[in-house]
Amino acid sequence: MATNFLKFRFWFDVFLLVVSFLALIINPLNIVFVVISLLNLLPVLVSSLRALIRFKATIDLLASIALIAAILSKEWHSVVFIGMMLASARIFLYYTDNKARAAIQSLLKLRPRKVHLKIGEKIMETETEKVKLGDLVLVEVGERIPVDGIVESGEGSIDQSSLTGESEPISKETGSNVFSSTLVVAGSFLVRAKKVGEDTAFAKIIELVEKSQSAKAPISSTTEKFATWYVVLILAGAFAIYFFFHNLLIVLSVLLVTCADDLAVAVPLSFTAALNAAARRGIIVKGGTFIEGFPKIKAFIFDKTATLTTGKPKIKTVMTFDNYPEDKFLSILGTISSESQHPTAKAITKFIKEKNIKLKNVSDLYEKPGYGSKGAIDKEAVFAGKVKFLEESGIKFSKAERDILEKEKAEGHSITALAIKGKAIGFISMIDSVRPHAVDVIDKLKKVGVERIVMLTGDNKEVASRIAQETHITEYKADLLPEDKVNFLKQIIKPNYKVAMVGDGVNDAPSLVLADIGIAMGAIGTDAAIESADVVLMKDKLVNVLEMVKLSQRTMKIINQDFWIWGISNAVGLALVFAGVIGPSGAAAFNFLTDFFPLFNSLRLFRQ
């Protein structure tokens, strides 16, 4: 219903624009001008009355007064010119909103409607909505995956551009995670459904896009406040002009010159264009408020693991104490690590599975995020994680064992130790590599005005020092728990000191929520990141952070240009009015022509 009304308004405005233009050329009888004038007045009068009911004075109120004054003065050409300007502004606004709706509709079309379910030995075709958790779905080449799930069998390549914006195919095999709406470009897969319907990553992205398009930025609200004061100022000025000059034509000319519907359209147009440009890069921004916020950021706080580093650590050392069997050690460690989403635990689990070591059953499993896990295996208490976590759990290390651990730390390795029945039985050491372009991103952030860059990590000081040196970061904090990161942010965040936090969204959710702008890296399939972050980077690329900063700076620069263009145009128009060069018709024509300048300026962002 709402869509039909918007279409009606669009075609009505097109009709007004065409009829008004023809009236200026043909110059018909006054009665025709009266009808056209009333038609032009109707939309802005309704809009201004609705605003007044909510005790708001908008630009449309000023336009309504100008139109009524022009009609009463029988300045028909002025009415037609101002009507053309208002109709053109509304057409631009419709175009802006339609671009946003079209983007969402294009996403919705990617949802597969049919799915091939494997039930026993049979393959049955059914509607996607009927798929349940745990169902097996067969997806062939050229088909889109209808669920979020895990590959039970098969291998091939998948185009994930519908989620990440990046069309380079990703190789998938048994055990890989796959996501709804992604396209199979090679091979075939049997997928076990883990998320269906509105719970899939794709559905959450559509919801994010819809919300981002409707969320206003503070500058949009500022424009509304500006409009209130502007209307009052112009009306007061009009009364003052009449008081001194006793000339209604000058008053009418001033009102026609100073209509500001161009700003009311140009500013939201800029934000919509910026949000669309970000989405094309695989960056989902939860509203224009964060577009405005990026240029104000004074400090960037980066998590280390899976943010500055790849989050795919390589195993360097596997060592057991007192000749404890390595296979048994790995089986226990793999079991207690298998339920964790932390990149270190994932790397350990993958390493152990590749060795075809059978995992055990674990009960009473508890994970302290970023610190370690404990549970019971074969009725024996098991602890795995940082050395500090084990020590706080009552585990003792001998001097020889501690010397070995200190040697691993000194080489910049991360350590995950394992203890059973109160005794340490071994450890795995790992090394993580810095992400491509990390150094370039850090260096360029400094050049675009970021005053402070800090790295936070739960890793030891030696690892933190190595990564900080490789990424050109001079300030870092090590051995932190998630709550320590939150406390650090609380210390540096101030009303006039805006801070952005960049994390992987797994253990960093509290920090992402607290920061002025929370940015989640590689958030595909990560509910915590999507829900807690203000900016969601679907690609696993650090360079998107820099792209977002530059896009936001350019957007705010263009919006500021819009205000300058509008202000200069008004000044010139008023000068022409008071110099007697133009009257009401000339003022309306001047306003109509100059209104397109800020609009075209904002449209440049659609090329980003």
C-alpha cells in the first residue's frame, strides 16, 4: 500500500513538473495558472500542516507561505517556478529512497525458493521455508545455498559476493561453513542445516540494510533544527522588510529566494549514497550517524587476534611433560577446544583433526572468553588455556617446565597449556602472521588524522611486542581479558574524544558495544558481531577500515560543500533582489536553477 502511494506521489510530481514547464512556455489563461498553482501548493501545504500538528516548523512551511503569497499576489510565473523546484526536489528524494529499496529487493531475489532435501536415499524438492534445523540439503553447480550450515560431503568453490561483496570464489570442503544465498560455482555439496529462515547470516544482513537506510544521522536532525530556526528567521526578516520598505513584491522575492528544500533533500541523499557505496564494498553501516562519526574519531583501538593478524595461527611446538603420550594429550586438548569459537582454539581443533586423532566426550564445559576452558573428561577435571588461567585454577608448573614455557614466549609464540587432575601435562605453541596491508592501513590512518592507535590482546607481552613492531603500532596492552579491554576503553572514551574499536566480534562484543563506533572484522556468520557492532565488515580485510574512514570523510566534506553552495546561492539571490535586478518571478527562477547545485554535488557520492 505504502509503495503504491509513493509511486502515485512520484508520477504526480512528474506530472506537476511537466505541466508547470509547459505553462511557462505556452503562457495559458490565468484560470489554468490558478489550477496549476493550487496543485503545486497541495503537497507542501499538507506536509507543513502535518509538521505543525507535531509542533515542528519545516522548510515546507516556508514554501507554503511563499506559494500562498505568490498566489494572492497573482505572481503566476513565480508560483510555477517554485512549484517546479519543489516537484524536482521530491523526485530526487523518491529516487534516493527507491535506490535503497531496489538494493534490498535485489538482495531478496537471491533467496532460493526451492531446495533439494535428502531424506534417506531419496532427493525431494520442496520450498525453502520448509527446511528445518538438521536437514540435509543437496546443492549443485549454479544453485544458491538456502541455509547456513556445514558441508557434510563434497567439495568445490562458492561465490560469497552476496554476503561479502567479493566475487573471488572460496574453496569449500567437508567440514567447511557455508552460508545462505551464496552461489555454488564448482562442485556440489551436501549441507547440514544449522540456521534457517530469518536466523541465517543473509537474513540478518537484509535486516541490517533496511535499518541502516531508515536510521537518521545527527546532521540530518541538525538540519531539521536548522530548518526550524531558519523558518523563524526568514519570517521575522520578511516582516522587518515589509515594515521598512512597505513592498510586498520585495518580501515575496525574499521568500522565493530563500526556500531551502534543496538542503532537505541533498543531506539525506548524501548519506544514502554513502551507505550504498559502503554496502558495495561489503561494509554494512547501521545508519548515517556512524558515517558522520568516523571523521570525529581520535583513537582507533585494535584487537590483535583475527583483526591485525590472520587469526589462523600455525602450530610451532607440541610438547608433553613427563613422557605423557602425545596422541592422548592432543585428543584431550582437541576435545576441550572443539566447542570454542576463539581463533586459537579453532586452529588447535583443525590441527588435531587433520591428524585423525579421535576426540573424547566432555561434560561440564565452561569457557572464560579469551582466557581458557575447563571441563570433565572421563570424570577427570581438565583445564586448557593460558598459563595464567591454569595457575589461577591451582595448577603448579615445575621450574623446568616454566623455563621451557618462557623460552617459547621469548620467541613470540602464543601458548595453550593443558592440565589434568591438577597437573600440567603439556602445551602447544603457535605463531600468528600479520594480515596483508595491516602496516599500510595503520600508517595511512595516522595520515588521515587519527591521533592514537592502540593494540589490545590477551596474548603475552612478547607476542604483543612482535605484532606491534610489525604493524608500526607504538602503544599496546597485553595479557588482557575481555573485561580488561572494556575497562581500558572506559578510561579513554570522553565526550569530546571519540574512539573506534576494531575486533573480530567473537570475544570483543562488549568492547564493540562500548566504543563510539564498534567495527567487526570478517563478521560473516558471526551473530555476536552483527548484533553488537555499529559497522560490520563482511570481508575479512583490514583495508575496509581505511576505506570506511575515507568514504565518511568524503561524505561529510560533500555535505559541508552543500551548505556552502546553498549559502552562497542565497546571498547572491538576495543581493539581486535588493538591487532591484530580479522580482518575484526572477527570484523563483533563480531559486529553481540554483537548487540543483547541492543536489548534483551530493549525487557525486553515487560514483564512489
